[in-house]
Amino acid sequence: MTYTTRVKEEISKTSLNDNEKICELSGFMRFSSSIKDSITITLENASVTRRIYTHLKEIFNIEVKITIRNQRRFRIKQIYILEIKDKIPYILTFLNIMEGKKKILPSEFFLTNNEEKTAYLRGVFLASGTINDPASSGYHFEIVTNMNREAIYITKLLKELGYNAKHLKRNSKYMVYIKNAEVISELIRLFSATNAYFYFEDIRIYRDHKNMVNRLNNCEIANQEKTINTGLKQLDEIKYLKSHDLYSLLDDTTKIVLDYREKYPETSLKELADIISMETSYIIGKSGVNHHFIKVRNLIKKHQENSSKD
């Protein structure tokens, strides 16, 4: 069972008031029905089928024909087909899907509050939405539609509820999508899929913690590499001083720092300062150690300039 299926099955078990049922059914039928002489709805999820069938019977008191077929593509799975032949113009008008023979977007008088907007979006998600399993490579929520204006409308509804989404054209269809893990998690909670929400959050927290640990490890490795490279560079500078008879020009405190650098080539400046302060009578900090090596570099630079003039 995919994560999307788990979410949809859990949504299908939630209870709604009459207005929410109407709004959810409107969103679902707009994105999942084929409208000709009859209304045909094709579904793959038994729980969602049962929910939509119940809504239709309760709201419109009509006969809904159910056909179950076995689809043999890669694996055998059941397809559920709901067919409505009665009250079609009334149903489509009542659900704000059609006005006469023209397909319309829901009017401002249809979705009047956040609960109804949520119910509508929940119906849209049940019809054509998917959510990647958070344990997979990335976070992704999407709703697919055939019409650009519907994608724009869904994006607008999500924004009104406080969820930023984007939409784009993909092949001949339009996709509304969200890639922010926190926003996707909040949407799952909004749709009342509590168990799916806790699963998503557990995986998200685990992945965030793992990424944080990896970043800290990478940072620590980078710092270690930087410390080693600094130590090697300073050893080269000490060798240069000694090979060019410049070591005797240094004061005693600088010689102490250089001697300890040779003893502890892989320590950081802070660690080197602590060792010197602990083992000698010379108390020094990290900036003090760095200052001595600046003096060394200046002496080397001056010697190189004089040598180039000669």
C-alpha cells in the first residue's frame, strides 16, 4: 500500500457535517468525473468509493450504479466505477461544477469559510492528489488537473488557508505542488489523517536530525582539514626560517610557540595555546599564537623581498 493510499483511506473514515460533505463531493467530482449523458466516476480505492457513494446517496437520494472490474496491468487490482443517470443537471448545478453546459469554478457563495474550503480541497486530493512517502528521496505533494484555471484556483485556495503552493504545466496537464515538508505535514493534519500525520512527522524529524548530524560531521571534518593545513603551512614556515638562518632573529616567546608547533603539528591554534600555557610559564591565547605566526610570515616576506633585490 502506498503512502497516498494510506492517507486517503484514513481521510475516508473521518466524519463530516452536511455542508462539508457537499463541498468535499464538489471538489472530488470536479476532478474525477466524466460528464456526458451520465456522470461516470472511476476509482481505485474501496474506502474512497464507499465514501463518495454514501455522499451521493445521502445528499441527492439517487440510484448510483456500481461496477467492479479487475484491471490486469502489471498486477491485478480492482477498479470501481460509479455511474449516475438521474438529476444530472441539478447535481452539477448544486455542486457548483456546471452552469448549464458550461463548466465553472466554485462561486464565492459556495465556499464561505475555512471549513468548507478545507472540505473542498480534501475532495480534490481524494480525486487526484498524491503525497510521496516521507521515507523516500524527497517531500512532494501534488494535485493534477486538465485545466490551468483550476490549478490557479486550487493554488489560491491553499494560499487562503495559509499554505504556499506552486503550479506549472506538465505535458498536457497542470500540476499544483508543494515541496516544503512542514507545509505538507500541516496539510495532512488539516485533512484529519492523524496516523499518517504522525508517521510523516516521525520520518521528517528523523531525517532532519540525520541531516543535522551529517552537517555537523561535515563541519567538523572541514575544521580538522583546516587545522591540519594550517599546521603544515606553519611547519613549512619554520623550516624556511631555519634553512635561511632567520630563526635566531626571533624573540624567545616566538621561539617557544614555534617549538611547540613542531611538537604538536596537528593541533589547532586554541589547543596549541592551551598546551603552551599549561607546560610553560608563558600564558598565551589563540590570538597570541596567531600573532607570533604573523611575525614569522612578515619576516619571511621581508627576506624574500630583499633576496629578490639582490
